[in-house]
Amino acid sequence: MAAKKQRRPQLLSSTRPRNIKPTLSLSSRTTRSLIRSHHTLRKQFSAALAKGDTSEAQAIQAKIDASGGLPKYQEASKQGQSAQRGGDTSKILTEWLTMGEGEDKISVESGKRLRMLEVGALRPDNACSRSGLFDMERIDLHSQHPDIKQQDFIERPTCAAGDLDQEGFDIVSLSLVVNFVGDPVERGEMLRRVASFLRPYSGRKVGLFPGLFLVLPAPCVANSRYLDEERLNAIMESLGYKRAKRKLSAKLVYYLWKYEAGKAERSKVFKKEEIRSGKSRNNFAIVLR
């Protein structure tokens, strides 16, 4: 019997829907409902693909398209992160960097501009962009602005090791991006891939860099069957990261992880294993193979 052909991991852009016209301002309740619904459908879509049920996947994709798909989700996310609603997650990062001490503190006056890759950028005028601290490169699956490059992070070419010092980044931002990915294995691969874009800091004063700014909905860590703080720390440490900053709000958890290349354990595996029980738990997980 011929061996089954393995399905290649699906690119995040593979189900990108068509453009739709911008919507009018949405209420905060409608915004939250749209975001939750889109995440649920994405998870169902990934689960159907994992089972090889193409008819179910197509039916779920039809529901995603009917509800406005990625553009509608992005519109809801933009409004949720607007200054009027206090939702710009990058404010926390700029506070950490400008209010730190010693090598952890940077300022515009110091002339030390950092290179940042912002994955899942929704707008070019967030706190990081306005701070003057960063030379920004912004990418998103479905760009809504000429200053945001339309690109799938999974497809983005990596730099040759010798070119990282010039072409790499001091920090990569994954703010409310990892939770958007429906498959736990692909979430792990996204986190693993970040290191391929970080500049080497060997022999230099490093402060908090190179680093990863990671933001997740708080329930992904606080109320998941498969992930808690201890588990997330273990996953990140196996990838070579040390937690430098953390902030928990009612809705989100923010992290700044410092990358230390020599400490990565590339062979370490983290399966989808229940670590907390209870009917009220969610199923968010991150898997490393």
C-alpha cells in the first residue's frame, strides 16, 4: 500500500478572503463578538483540515467569508486597539523601554534607534511608530495601508547568518498574532521562526535585546487546559528566550523575551498535554515538535 502523502502546513495567507469595504465604527460589544467569532471559526477550520475533512473545512470557510473574513476581523481589531479605547498594546513596550534603568533604558536623545519587525501590523501610527525609537518594518496578511507590507510571516525569507547584523532586527513584535493561528503546531513554529530574524549581539552591551514582544489574550495562559505560565516559560526557554518583562491586565498578558541563542534546546518537544482540568477551560495550546 502506498504511503499517505503528508499534508504540508497551511500558510496563514492561504485562506485570505477578498477585500471588503470598510465598515462604520463598531461598538465595543460588537467588536469583541466579531473577534471571538472569527477566532472560533479559524480553530474549527484548522481542526477540519487536520482531520482531512475538506467538505467541513469548505463549509467553515464559507461562514468566515460570509461574516466578512479577515478584513472584517481586522477592522474590529483596529477599533479595539484605537487610542479612544485604550487598546494600543505597543504602549506597554515603549513604557518598558523608556522607563527602564541602565542598559534597559533607551531614548530618542541617545540616537540608538532599534530595528523592529511588527508582524500583524494594523496601522502605522501606533505608539512604537510615533516614539522615534524604532526603524519600523510592518507586515500583515492583508495590508490596509501602504506603509504595511502584505506578507505572510511564515513565507518571509530568512536572512543568511552573515547578513543578520545588517538586515536583522533588534526586536520582533507578535502582538495578538500567535493566538490568531488556529493550529497549535503552527503556533510553535511561528515562535521558533522569530529567532531567524534577530540580530546577533555577541560581544556588545545587550540590555533587553535582541528580543520578542509577545502579547496574548489573558485566558490563553490563565485559563487554558494546555498552557499556563510555567508551561509557556518552559517552551520559550527551550527556544532560547529568557523572560525580561511581564504585565497582566484584565484582558491581555504582555511579555518581553530576551533571546540568548546559545541556550536554545532545538530537540526539546512539547506536546498538547492537559495540565489543568475543568469544563470552563479553553483549549489554547502551543506545540513544539
